[in-house]
Amino acid sequence: MESQLVIDVRAEEVAMCLLEDRKLVEFQREKQTLSFLVGDIYLGKVKKVMPGLNAAFVDVGSKKDAFLHYHDLGKVFGPTQTLLERISANRMIPPLTELPAGTKLLREGKIEDVLKAGQKLLVQVVKEPISTKGPRLSAELSVAGRSMVLVPFGKGVSVSQKISSKEERKRLKEIVSPMVPAGFGVVIRTSAQGKGAIELDEELVDLQKRWNDSLIKIADAPRVPTLLYAESNRTLSLLRDSFNASFSAITVNDRDMYEDIHRYISVIAPECVDIVQFYDKDKPIFDHFDITRQLKSLFGKTVTYKGGAYLVIEQTEAMHVIDVNSGNRSRRSNAQEETALDVNLSAAEEIARQMRLRDLGGIIVVDFIDMNDTEHRQQLYEHMRKVMRNDRARHNILPLSKFGLMQITRQRVRQAISEKTEEVCPTCRGKGKMQPSILFSEQIERSVADVVDNHNIKKCTLRVHPYVASYLQRRTLFTSSIFAKWRKTYSKGLKLQEDQSMAFLEYKFFDEENEELDLTDF
């Protein structure tokens, strides 16, 4: 299986798509101004203690105060607080081994016995803000790298359970154990497989430097809250967690992002640096890789898959509900049980894909087509577990209930991804009435004249729906196209570009730097 990462960088957001054998399996979109990524470490301040919730709300600078439960204080909250106090008082970083263990937190303790309003503490984001909720925090800190995770005040070396080879697990543990600095623990990640001592040691040194650099900021913090350690942007985070030898290409349409990724790959996998490609064609990058069409077809309420069967995906306040339907599925055999099994097995594959694609989290309930055969029900359960093995998010799958329902829990660290698949007419604004289509080309021409003549923008690109582009470029034996006439009349620097993401009667202008021109300002 070949994996390919396609990145579309725009002024307001960055969109990333992971393709496996040209099929879209993961989609992430983030605003350029997005903050509070999972893994960020803050010097925060307790805003309010809530004994009824056995939790506290902490100010880390988000619009909504972050949530910290008593159980998320962790086993090393005492020494972490002592470390914070020492650095604040002496402006020096003491060795972790010199810090006292402090009072051990009780398993069923009370938050009001540990925290008070106005108290400073070190916290790490474990869930991004979701809907009306602020970030979720933990006082157990760690610094993640590609091959390992450095855990301050941790003990020993543990190896990811996903590394199945006992010999490899033993080898990695023997290599890393002598390298671990005093006062730290290390978790070896799956991507460490096959790596040598030098490469692992370099990464461990880098992780410790990142940890020390974040502590240095405590003494110089001008105010609280303060960001001490920022995770790399989500593009590099996705690369760190998912990059492997099966990647055939990483394509990006922004020069600065291209340089960042090229530099990152040259460090973690120098032999693969040539797969990083800069996209500079006129056609939108998602259109070029057939991603726009897949987004439109895969993010709707109804998703069609193999043989005419389809899924209906609904989101409620507390969970996601997926209904499996056979549609117009027909088989030569009249065996209803066999048909139900076939439809359900195919549905399991599409559901696993949809959960990764939309980043569904929390509780997911799937209503499969009823099957009476116990062996078939068990076969579906085993198949669901198999197709979800590639999902990096922690998940748990329960066997089918007697009502034919399968319950799945999946780790949720950010809001589920959504994509608009139904378009509001840009002319009638959803009112059901629109101007005559014969006037549309005249409207665009007036805008072209306004951009070129009144605002002296001679070089710009007009983006329209492919059907509209075909109409504007249509020519006959005796006459030139409408667009050719516009170029002759207004400016030779005018370009026309198809964009599948545009609504049918929608158009936009872009300057030479590919920045959209706001026509309302003209």
C-alpha cells in the first residue's frame, strides 16, 4: 500500500489529506491561527476549584478555561510542583533526582485538598477545545519525538505493545536504557523499529534539550498563563506519527511549508527526502489529486459504498450513530443471511475509513443489518477489529448486541471533522430564486472591468466552476470565446482557472500571490 500526503496551504487555513492507494483515508483542516494543540505545555493558573466535579478550571489563555480533573494530576504532581517552585525562586533548573517526592496523592483524594484558586502549575493539553468546551489538561508531562517519548520523573524504559517481535523489543530496551538521563523515563514508540543506537541517542538528546528549553521560560515568564512548549504544527505532527517507508510522496503547494517539511524529513529519514515535492501548477492541488470530488462524496450524511449499499451517519449531542442499509443491492442467490453478511463486511471497511476520515470520537453506535447466524456475527466482529488496526487513535470494539448493534469507543482529542457537501446557490442565497443565467456572464464581465480598469490590477486569475469555464472558453468556427474577448478588451494578464470546489454560479479573483481579492472592498 502506497501512502501519499497532500497539503493545501491557504491564507486562512491548512488542509491535509492522507491518501492510501489514491483513496482518501484521513483529512485534517486547521485554521492558521489555531492554538492549543495536543502536547503543548503551559504555565497555568487555577481559576476555580469545583469540589462537586472533583476538578479545577485552569487559565491557559483559551476563551474557555481548561478542565483539569483530580485523576489527571498524576503520580508525580508533588515533585513537578516542587520543580516549579524551585525554578521560580532560584531561576535555575535543579536536577530532577534532587527533588523530594512530596506528598503522594490519594487515589480517591479531593481536588480542594491539593489545589486552590490562584495557584500556578505546569499542565499539558491532552484534548483540544471541542465545541463549547475548553482544552482538557493533564499535570503528567511528556515530550514526544518520532521514536520515543521523554517522561520527566518517569522510571525505566517501556516499549510500545505494537512492536510484536520479542527480539526487537529486547534490542531496543537494551540500547535505550543506558542512554536515559537520571530522573526521566522513556517510552519507545513503534517507529523506533530497526533504528540504531546513534540515531536514538541523537533524538533523546534533542528531547531533553526541548524539555530544558521549556523550563528556562518559567523564570522569564512575563505573565501567567505562558506557553512553555509548543508542539510542532499539525502537519509535522501528522508526519511524525504516520510517516513510514510506504510514503511515496509528500506534496505541498506552499514554499515555506515545503522547506519546513523538507528539513524535517532530511532529519528523520534522509533517504526519503526526495519524496517531498513542491506543487506549482495552476490547477488547485486538491482538484489535481481528485481530492475535492472525494471530499464531496464522503462527507455527506449518506455515504454510498460497494454494490449500491450505503451508510447514514448522524451526530447527536452524546454520540455518533451509523445505520447500514443494503440499498438496491441484489444477488443471484436468494440467501438473505449471506447477503446481509456480505453487506455488513463491506460496511465495516467503509466505517473504519469514515472514522479515520472524519476523526469521529467518543461513542459510535453502528446498526448493522440483522444476522441470525452466530458464526456470521462473530466473523463481522473479528473483521471490524482487523480493519481498524491501522487506526492510530485508541479504540475499543464490543461484539454485536442481541439487537444487532455494535458499540465502539474511539479516542477523541479534537472536534470531529466536517465538510459541507451541499451548496447554497450564491445568486439566490438559498431563497429559491435566481437571476437569469444569460446575465451571469455579464455580471462576471462587470467584475473583470472593475478589477482591471478601476483598481489597476492587470494580472489576476478568475476561478469558476468547470462548467462555467467551459462556457466562457467555448468558441465557434467564426467567433472567439467570451474569455478571449475579455483578455483582448481588458488585460492580457487575465487568466481563467477551473475549481471543482466552487458552486455553479460562483466566481472569485486571485492576485499573483494567490491571495483572494475581496470584491466587497472595491
